[in-house]
Amino acid sequence: MWRRWAFFRQFKLNLIRLLRLRDSPERIARGMALGLFIGMSPTFGVQMVLALFAAILLRENKLAAILGVWVTNPVTAPFIYGLEYEFGRILLALPHPEMQLQFNYHFLKLFGWQVILPLSLGSLLFGIAAAVIGYILTLKFVPVLRLWRIPRWPRRRKKRDK
């Protein structure tokens, strides 16, 4: 039954890849924190490239950084970005932007800053929080999870002809 659910299988495979990394838990945790921070940024679509580039520059674990980016995926991104925008808008004490019927350059310029500024502030704060929490959890759980024996997926047995 579980074999049919691709999401759970992919999650398990990514967990196995993360645990089998031949790197220290400290570097894996730093790579995960970097990936989570970039994953919370409003750069949807280029986050994996940014995480890989930043991990190379900072000499952190590349695979952990790429796996951390997947905190924002097509399912979770609307909720995360919505929360980040609202949090930033409340912190900046900005009203909700008003939509106009006429779309011109002035409207797009004004509307863009009313969305980009709160979203950037919210994503910065959420990114820092996610990076700190992810770093601590990864640092604590990688040594413990390396001791576990992760079983293989059950295989279908072929019926023998007699």
C-alpha cells in the first residue's frame, strides 16, 4: 500500500540520502539551515540553484542544502508565502493594497512595493527562524537516526509455476 504513495516513498528516500551522507552532523546541519533559509525566500523557481551556489560558496553540504529548499514546494508555497506576507504587512503596519481597475506602470510600481516589501521582511524573519530550528533539529537527529536500520520497501513475490 505505501509503495503506491510516491510522496512517502520520496520522503523516505530523501531521508536515507541525508542520513547516508559521509559528512559531519555539523556540516549537514549547516547545509540544512542554509537550504531552509533560502527555501523561505520569495525566489520560487530558482531556490535549488541558489542553495547549490550558496553551499558551494560557503563550503557547506550541498545535498542537505538542496533538500532543505523543499520546505517550500508547490503544495506548501502558497501558505508559507501568504503567512510571510501577512506577518510582514502587520509588522510594517501597512494596509491591504487596493486593486485598481486600470493597470498602468504607476499602479504596478506602487502595488509591487506594497507586496514585495512585506513579503521580503516576513520571509527574512521566517527564514531565520526556520534555519535556527532546522539547524538544531538536524544537529540532534542525524547522529540518532544514523543508528537506525531503515528497512527496504516490501517487494512483491513472484508466484512460482509448478
